[in-house]
Amino acid sequence: MKMTSRILAGKLFDPYLLQLVPNQLITVSRKTGLVLDVCSFTASQLPPETIDLRHLTVVPGFVDVHVHFFLHSYAETSWADQVTKESLVERTVRATVHARKTLMAGYTSVRDLGTEGAEDADISLRKCLSGPEPLIPGPRYFTANRAIVSTGSYGPKGSIHMNKEGVEGVVGAEAADGTAECIRAVRKQIGAGADWIKIYADYPVRSRLTDVSPRIAGRSIATFNRDELKTLIDTAHQYGVKIAAHAKTVPVIKDLLALGIDSIEHGTELHTSADVVRTLASPGCRTVYVPTLAAYYSLAQRGGGSAAWEDAQASFAAVLAQGLGSVALACGGDTGVFLHGENALEMELMVQLGAPWEWVLRWGTLGGWECIAGQNLETDASEGPDDNAVPFGCVRAGWAADLVGLDGDLATDFAKTVRRVEFVMKSARVYKQGGKEVI
């Protein structure tokens, strides 16, 4: 069997150059799942047996750095009902469906930031999605396992036994208090197989006050003290594992940046502090900002959270005002709050809010690699395919053979074009061609 494939791209997006490069011939290895070569071609030099995508715009596989495969749209079922009323089996079956929809939408890599009560199911799902012959179709899958919270801060919260964590033994994340417990929780999750650690650095901890003081109940406050935050971050880094923080409030974000957090999720109050935004944009800052605009937009569209959506827009604008490329960004929609397969909504909103489409496409491809793995992972695949240990997000020799073919013009109609996914290749294997699934 022939172990290489050749793809003709009339236009190929290069996220380093921020431009479409014409007439590119891409050679990929089915054995290693890597790109072997990228070069120019002319009409008189066309090799035989090629996949002809000259009528499409070819881009690296999209990357969503904030998904929750074990959740589905809140418009269908609330978070609390999903966590407390849907069995682990049902949630896992749903996750496999979500993985397939995500891949067919052109997303070849994702970072799942917490199973939200589905225990360690993400570790087993990753196994089913990996390797040269994956059990089910889906993207390259990076996991954050259970996520870590402080006692009493997170849901689900029962209405009878107020002082018990969770409902009927189901908790949305793992609780840890004090530096010793924080060390233990990080070590346990890494030992379980987590690619990332995810913490909730602030949250509406006093949600029990909703009946008497909705304003206080809805306010996000710090969940960990500074020593606990430092311990969580340092312990993850000691093991060579990156750590993401759900964080909205300025004092918490300020501490996280000083302590070397790897990614900030949400950051909706950034616009209220020019100093913190400048810190995020400083040359020495390596923290990636993931604004999750799509989640706030979706909630606002359903009639709730309009103030949060306004804050999210203002914070994104404040970051853009620092200058393109000043702040490391990646595209993550908090997908699961809204429908899986609609991941492109995050990129669409960024363009609508004034970001140039070239930069948005960079954040949604190469920016995803830089966020999730950067240079921390081994890139030698000479001994065979290794889904989660090769660079991705750009089409170049030695990188993952993840390609997406789009029907349309990104410059004039970005929103529709990123949804017209006609071709999907992950690790040199074709999953969609001519707009139809190939399984």
C-alpha cells in the first residue's frame, strides 16, 4: 500500500506569514501522520494520484483550546441537570458524538478543560481517539481531567444538605484546600494521565445567597489564597505540565500572571485594569489569553448574561488595543456551553469585533499549538505516529498532517467560509472529502 499522499492546494494559509500562499503541493506520510514536504507547483508539473483541492482554501486544522466534551448545550439541558441527572454512560456516549462533530467541523485538535462531574472519562476517551487506527473519529485530544476548586466554591450544590460537597456523590471538580492538598490534587491528576491542570481561581462562591442577595451571590471572588495558587502552579510546572485558570477578576488575574499561569480563561474584567492588560502584553509574559467570547455570546442570545457579554467584548477590545501580536491569544469557545460542531463561532466573533481575519486564523491554528503544547512536547515521530506529541497548527515538514479545505473567500466572507468545511485530514488520514464524511 502506498504510504504517502499528495494534496494540491490552490491557496494555503501560512499562520507564520499571515497570508495565503498560492499553488502548494503538500506531501504527507500515512505511516507517521506527518507532513513530509511543502513546495510550489505549476500546471505542467502536476504529479499523478493527487487529492485536488485547488478549488478550496486549505488551512491547518483548526484548534479549540477550551471545550467540554462531556457537556452539551445549556440551551438543551442546564449544567446542573446534566451533571446530576445524566449517567456517566450517557455523558460518555454524548462525548463520542461531540468528538465526531468537532472533527467534521474542521477542528483536528482540542483541549478539554474538565469533565465536569464525569470523573476520569476523558483519559479513556483520549485513548479511543488516538493512534493510527482510532476507535472513534475525533480530534487530537488533550485532557485536564477533573479540574481543581476550593471546598464549597463549585457545584453542583444540593438544596437539602447544605454542607455536603456535590449531589449524590457527584462533584463538578476536585476540591483542595491548603498547600498540602493542592500538591496532592495536582499530583493525583497528573498521575491519572492529565495533559493539563485546570483550576477555578475565582468563582461566585457565595451562590447560596441568591434568594436574599443576588448581587453578592453572583459576584466572582478568589477561591484560593496566593500561597495555594503558587503551590498549584509550581507543582504542575515541576512535572512539566501546563496549568490553565478560570479567572475573571482583576486581583486574581494579577496574581496568576505574577505566578506564571499558562493560560487565562475568560478574563472578562480585564478591561477595568489597564495595568493588568499591559502586563499581559509585556514581552516577558508567556500567558495565553483565551477570551471564550462564544460562550458569553450564546448565553446572552438566550436572554441571560448580557452584562457578561458586554464585559467580554470590552476586555477583548482592550487586549486588541495593545497591538496585534502583543498578547498571546488562542481560540477557545468554552464549547459545550453551546453546540459542539459550532466551534467556529469563536473565530467569527473575533472578526466581528474588529480583529483581522488573518490574525484570528492564526490564533485558531498555530496559536492553539502554542497554547496547548508549544515546545514542551517531543516532536520526534520517527518511531511511528504519536497524536499528542507532534507539533500542529501549521502545514510544514515535520508537523502533523492536519488539513482543512474551505469553500469560500476568507477575506470577504470569513464567517460563512470557516463553516463551509469540504475536506478534513487529521494525521494524514482523510475524514471528510467533497463535503461528505469518509469513515
